[in-house]
Amino acid sequence: MDWKIEQIIEDKQVQQELREKGKLPRHVAIIMDGNGRWALEKGLTRTEGHKEGIESVRDIVKASSLIGIECLTLYAFSIENWKRPVHEVGILMKLLEHYLKSELDELHENNVRIKAIGKLNSLPKVVQKLLHKAMTLTSNNTGLTLTLALSYGGRWDIVRAVQLISLDVRRGKVSPEDISDEMFSSYLSTKDLPDPDYLIRTSGEMRLSNFLLWEMAYGEIFITDNYWPEFRRDLFYQALESYMTRERRFGKTSQQLSDNEKGSKDSYLQRVINVVKKGNR
């Protein structure tokens, strides 16, 4: 199914208005929290909460693709989640398997590229095979990059990067003096992704929960009290609108940013003048 064809006029208008308000985040990361609590408050089972959470995944992926977000990273299963009851972990793996099987063709048809980060060899073999199939099939797609963080932890990824760098130092490929922020980032599982501009967390919890610890150094954060099964595109648009009102300073002052922007405009104008002058010679 082509998402552009099925998109209703009202949704197109809302997205267009958002684009006109400012610059969209290039990379959005989401901690999808609250499936179980949403279900229990409604007298449902935690399984039903996880199933409803998948509907939110579907809607946010579509909305992200249509509005022009380049990268969407979803915290689907953390390393710590393995500590949950065996029954619940089994259900989560089955739901992940079902999602990959049922959604792959539609994601591919809509030009979505699928990636996965985390300790993937911890996942059930059938899930590993489905992920490999999905990533291979969609590897040349040029639309939204959908990254699933599975059996993932920020500390695990940082420690893993240190181990890999240490091995390269031992092999003589790298010297300690070569290590920089940029080089360290190249050893992380997110090396092919830009750092997140925006992190959204549902359910009102005020913590990163070991998610993208290195990459979120300067990312903006948005917390909503809504549980993940409630978080659909209308709330997503509200979160994006909040992002557009923020000033990202990256350690600089507002005045410095203003001066840099003015200098950039002046430089661009001077380049235009130079081109015109050359054309008149």
C-alpha cells in the first residue's frame, strides 16, 4: 500500500503547516514506554498493551516517512528487558517476529530502509534471519531509515567500542593519539546514522534508560505523559512543533549563533556577487 495515496487531505495539510513553521529534526529517536501500564489501567493484559503499541509503531513510521524525517530510531527492546518474566519476553519476541513478517513488504514498497542495532546475536534465530532479510531487501532504499534498537544498551555499545579500539591499538592500526570524538563514534553501532536531534519519551518517565548515551550529548528531549499505545501522529506532530520552537546552541551563546548565521548569509551574498562579477567580464 502506497502511504502517499492513502494519506488523507487533513493530514497533508497539518504536515505542510509543520514544514512551513521551521526545520524538522533530521533524526528522531523514541523510547516507547508504557505498554504494560496502559493495558493494566484499562483492565487488559500486558500482552494486549504490547499489541496496541505495535499500532503506534505503524502510525509513527508512516507519519515520519510522509513528513520527511530522515531517520527514526525506536528503542524496541533493551538489554535490561531480558530480565523480564520469561513469558513476557517470549511474547515480545513473537510480536517482533510478526511485525517483521507482516510489515516488510509495505515498508519496502514505501522506500523505507531498515536497520538494527544492539546485541543481535542474543535474539531468537528466527528473528535474526528476518532482520537480515529485511535489512538486505531494503538496503538500497532512499527514504526513511528505520532503525530498531534490539537487545540494545548505550553502555554496552560504548564498552564494545572501547574493546574494538583497544584491539586496533594492539594490532598497530590505531595509536592512542588518534582517538577523537569522531573516531570513537565510528566504532559505535550507530556509526552510519547522524546523532539524534530529538529524543521523545512516552509515559512521563524522566530518564534515558541506557539509550543512545553517547549520541544524545546535544540532542533535544521531549517527555510526554501519554503511554506509547496512545502516542499516534497527532501527538507526534505536537512534539515536532515543540522541537521547532527550540534554539540548539551546542554549547554556544545565542549571540554567537546569531553572528554565525549573519556571517553565513553575508558569505553567501558575497559568493553571489563574485559570480555576477565574473559573468560580466
